[in-house]
Amino acid sequence: MAFPTLRRINLTTWIFLGMALGVLAGMAWGESILPLADPLADLFLRLLKMVIVPLIITSVISGVAGIGDARGLGRMGAKTLAYYVATSFLAILTGQLLVNLIEPGTGADLGLQKSPESVKAADESLWGILLRMIPVNPIESMASGDILPIIFFSVLFGVFLIQLEPKRREPLQNLFEAAFEVMMRLTRFVIAFAPLGIFGLIARIVATTGFEPFKSLGVYFLTVLLGLIIHAGITLPLLVRLLARISPVRYARAMSPALLTAFSTSSSSATLPLTMESAENRAGISNRTTSFVMPLGATINMDGTALYECVAVIFIAQAYGIDLNMTQQALVAVTALLASIGAAGIPMAGLVMMSIVLRAVGLPLEGIGLILAVDRLLDMCRTTVNVWSDACGAAIIARSEGESGIMQPREEFLESKTA
Ligand code: ASP
């Protein structure tokens, strides 16, 4: 009886299957798999993107209103930001240590791999990043999917919603809560397409990416990868174990649909619907916490990107034979943090933001051309770490807020079949 057996396979297994088949199909058929892979990948990405804006608005407003008072919100906000900055710095330190120890760029025979013209320089200052958070027109930000201003507006809307008298507040709060529930159901429906979408995404990547660049950039690639593995496999799990007091392995398993989607899409924003759904329904974290920590995290908490910025810039300096002194190394660390905060949760955003770090230490922007060739795979890896860090933050903050249901997911989802 094949059908009931198939129904018993859980979502993560289906996604793994999609990935494995994607790798095989991409290798076996090369670019001739694209007529099948492209529509599947695009369909899934469009469905995810369709969900993001209404999901953020309804979840942030209902989440903030659910916190109940401005003091609670301030406390949660302070904890969240402290977590973001602390873990990003830990990631940066890990990267900095490794790249200085391994020195992948010293004596590397690189030559410009590709004209850097295809990479636009980001023109961002801290002030610019902060200012961009405030929407001149919230509707315009919603229409263009500009996430940070949407969050800013929704948080304020929630804060002032709480202050209405109950007669006025309750209908509106109920409306946003109901709309949020609808969005979560819709998200679950979209997630049912994840295995097929991920098959398409992975097949496309394998079919169109060559392995040639890894010959000259292999050590650099491995240095970033090692850093990401240490951060995601040791540092963050330790924090989860100590501060959230749950098993990081079980938690990672609960979050696996989101982590695998992050890897396949290279986009924290596109992954956000899965991140929230997995945290709430598979890991049992409250809506109050996820709706505050996740959307903000997907946009500004990027540990993987921060680590990568730091390693890449020091690698470029080494390749050019430029010695960075202590002050410059510190400057790299600080600007790498800013670049990771400013990077949008979309593919290759980190590469674009690197110009900030390069400029800060006076390195030529052309340096970006050196690392372009292996960026795609690194983007997949760092995005997974970005999303994992958001997830760990949600668990830690949920525990600090006294939540007791963490890793006691709703039964129906533990058993979950395809959604
Ligand atoms: N792709 C990454 C993300 O969405 C950002 C980056 O390029 O580093 O999280």
C-alpha cells in the first residue's frame, strides 16, 4: 500500500529527497533539466514571496499587541538586539581568527576572476541604514516589499493599538489575529510545495554552476565554511543549550524545513514563512516571540554574512599583499557587523555590502571580483547560518520570557505529513 506509506513520510524527509534528486538530476542532465527545474523553482519562490508582506504585517502587529504593554515590548526589543549584536560579533571573531591563522590569500595566484563591474557598490552609512528603516510611505514599502520599514511601521501600529480603550482595541486586535491565522494556514499550504521547489532550485544550481573556481579559491572557500560550521555547530548550539535549556539537535531538527529552504533559496526573507511556521508549530515557540524576533532577524541578524564579510575582506587584503594592522582589523570587524545589518535578506546581498568594509580599510573595490566565482555556494551556506541564528535567538528569548512550551510542539504538527 504505497499511498499511506508515502503520507507517513515527514516534510523534512521529503525536502531532503527533493535536494538529493535535484543534485542527481542537475548532474545527470545538466542544463537540459532547466525546462523542468526553472518552473518548479520559480513557482515556489513566487509563492513564498506572495506570503511575506502580509505575514509580516499581521504577525508583527498581532505579536506586538499580544505583548500587551510598552515596557514588555522594550524589554523584548533590548534582549533581541543584544542577542543579534552578540552573536554576530562572535561569528566575526571566529572568522577573523581563522582567516588570520589559515591565511588563505597569502601568495594566492588569483588574477581577477571576473570583471567586478557586475557588482554594484553599496553606498551605505550607519545613518543611511537607520534612516532607511523609516518608511516615507508605508504603502509604498509594502508594495515594494521593503521589509525593514514595514516592520518599523507595524511595530508602531501595534504599540499604539494597545493604547486604545478596550472597546476599540479588541475588534482591531481580533482582526489582525484572525488575519495572521489565515496567513499561517496559507503559509502551510505553500510549504507543501517545498520539496518540489527545492528540487527545482537545487537542480538549477547544480546544472549551472561549475567547479572550476574552487581550484584557486578552495582554501578561501573552506576557511569561510569552517567558520560557519564552528559558529553554527558549536557556538550557537552552546548558547541554545545553556540559555534556552533545550537540545540544540532536536531544535535543529524541528527547524530543518526552514534551514533547508534557506540553503536552497539563499534568501532569509524568502525563507521567513517557513522559519516562523517551523518555530511556532514544530518547535512550540509562542507567536508573541516568533512574530517579533523572526521578521526582524531575517532582515538584520545575519551571523553568517558577518563572518563571511570579515573573512572575505581580510582574504582580499592578503591576496593584494596588504598587511592590516590591529586598528584596521578592528575596523573590519565593526564594519562587517554594519554590512551584515544593512544587507537585505536576498541572494548576494552580502557581496554587494562588502564595499562598505573594503572602503573602510582603504582596499580596492575590485577585490570583490576575486571572490565572485565561489560566492553562490557560500551564499547558500551563510544564509542557512543566518536563519539558524534567528531560530536560536527565538528559543533563547522565548525561554528568557518564561515560556514553558518550547520543544513541546503541537501534536498535529509533530506527526505532520507534508505540511
Ligand atoms: N543571502 C543572504 C541572506 O538572505 C544575505 C547575504 O547575501 O549574505 O540571508
